[in-house]
Amino acid sequence: MDRASNKLTAKAILGFANLVVVVGLALFASAGTLRFVEGWVFMGVFFGAALAITVYLAKKDPALLERRTHAGPIAEKQTSQKVIQGLASVLFLSTLVVPALDHRFHWSHVPLPAVIAGDALVLVGFLAVFLVFRENTYTSSVIEVATEQRVIDTGPYAAVRHPMYAGALVLVAGIPLALGSLVGLLTFPPFAAIIVWRLLDEERFLVGHLPSYAAYREKTRHRLIPHVW
């Protein structure tokens, strides 16, 4: 491994470890206990899938892994996206904190099959994200256009214009159920609204900065759900 590869690997590992700590604290500090079985199972499912994708990118597409390590409000170049990313981060944490508080105070109950379905949705969401990564090496974490970037209209991009956001929404929809909370489902609509805001803002940027994107938008009519929207 050369120096650049070592640096990228170290950066990816540090980012992954930081996310584990943040998610773990959000779940178990809010739950007020480590005896949160649904939380532990969710952590295993979520980070097992995330680690598998990270390892794949490290081997097959380190350039994309590099793009994915630049994330968050500070990394964004557009003011609107800094705001969106900041709100999205808070709302994502709410999808963890509210179910954990539900576990602590027993606001609602979810039967085991629904919990399993929630974990399955998390995996389906990660699978969708993986298929996007495999198809498009330019899926940066921030809104930008690379020098040699071109419009991708194959694979999941042939069905909808924003398949990664669609996968992320499936994933997030599964989190409250996976954590055994019906009350936690209330966190999904605000998060979905932020994602819609982000993709609409992103489309305005791409039309102005990525050649052929306007034509792609005309050809692929739906943004998130085929034949719906």
C-alpha cells in the first residue's frame, strides 16, 4: 500500500469509528441502559453493512471512497446545502434518539416481526446505496461536479434520478421499527422533507453545471419513486 492509500484507509477508519461512537451514544445514552437488545442488533446490521461497503470501495473504487470521506455541513460549498446538511444531521440523530427514549420510557411497543422487518429495510436501503456506488463513481457526499464527470443513466439511474436518496429513505424508514419504536416513526417525515429539499437544490445545481443533465432529467421523469414522483 502506498502512502496515499494508507492515508485514505486511516481517514476512512477514523470516520467509521467516529460514526460508531456517535450512534452508540445516541442510542444507549438516550435509552439510559446498555440492555437494549434492539439497539445492539441494529448496530450490528447498520455497521456490518456500512463496513462491507467501505471495504468494497477501498478495494474497487478508492476514488469514490475519498469523495465519500468529505462529508457534512462544513464540506459543502453551497450555503443552502450547508444548512440542509446541518438539519439532516440533526434529524438523522432524532431517528435514533427518539426510539431510544421510547425504549426508556415505554411509549410504544413493536412486535418482533416488525422489528425484523425494520432491520430488513435497513439492509435493503444499504443494498440500494451499494448499487448506486457500483454504478456511479462520482457520488460524492457533497454537491459538486468533478472535472471528468458525466451523466449516469444506467442501472438504478434508469429508474429514478436520485436512487441513492431513495435507498437512504428506505434505510431511515426502517430504523425506528428496528429499534422497536412506533413513536420513532414520527421522525421520518421531517427527514424525508430535508432529503427532498436537498435533491431539488442539487438538481438546480446539476442543470447549471453538468452537461446533459437537463436532457437526462427530461428522459428520466421520476426523482425518487418510479411512476409516482
